[in-house]
Amino acid sequence: MLRVDLRSLRPGGAALQTEGSLLPGDPAFEGLDLHLERPVSVRGALHAANRGTYVWDGEITTRVASECRRCLARIASEVDTEFRAILSSDPAIADDPGAYLLPEDSAVLDLGFVVREEIALTVPPFPLCREGCAGLCPHCGTDLNQETCQCAGTPEPR
Ligand SMILES: [Zn+2]
Ligand SMILES: [Zn+2]
């Protein structure tokens, strides 16, 4: 859990050190279409920029497994990403990319939702096992990276 008490932060005041680890089964990752192979470790510093606006600079490390979108081969990749998240209850600020809208007068916040988004942004939405992966034959399912099949040359069904 990465719970922070925003009331302890003042603009211009000391940053709050955030350090934690989220298990792959953490509810924050529910519905995320990727497989975390390790707990997600998070470290960072959160400070208040203005009233109702906070900046969280952090780093996420984990290992993610996904499937090649063409041949379904398993791909595992190390994730080690630095991010800057703006958290604000001001809708004007929260329109920026990389910003998160907070409920008005948020007091205690679980930063898991930010971690979820940052991981989702890091992992490519259509991962390929290699550039130019030939994929599976749409007719018989043969892995065309490994071998050719009888269907080769058959026009795509319309
Ligand atoms: Zn592939
Ligand atoms: Zn085939």
C-alpha cells in the first residue's frame, strides 16, 4: 500500500518520501491486461505545489510478462521507469497529460492508481516478440516464424 496523508504536506514544505511494494494481486492492478511477474516496487517523493496540487516524482521497477500480439509468444520485460505525476483537485490542471484528478479536499490517498497508470503507459499496448514477427497463420494457426504451412498464398477470406 502506498497511502499518503496529504494533510501533512504544505506548499514549499518538506516532501513526503514514498516507498512501497505492491503485490501483483493488488486491487490497483485489477483488469490491467498484463501479467506482473514480481511485486512492483515504488519509491519517490511527493510534495505540494499549490493548494490541492501535488507533484509525485518516482520510480517503478517490476517485471511484466505479456503476449506477442501476432504469434502469442510470451514476452517478459523489465520495467524500470521514472515518472512525474501531477495530482490535483483543480480540473484545469488535471487536463494535462500525466496529471490525475483528485477528489476535492482529498486527505488520505492511496497512490496505487498512479502506479497502475504509469505501468500501463510504459508497457506497449501491442507488444511484438520481435520486429517483423510473422505471426500465426490465420487459417491453421501455424507459427509462421517457425515453419510455413499449406495455406501459404491462400487469399485472406473476405
Ligand atoms: Zn511474435
Ligand atoms: Zn496455415
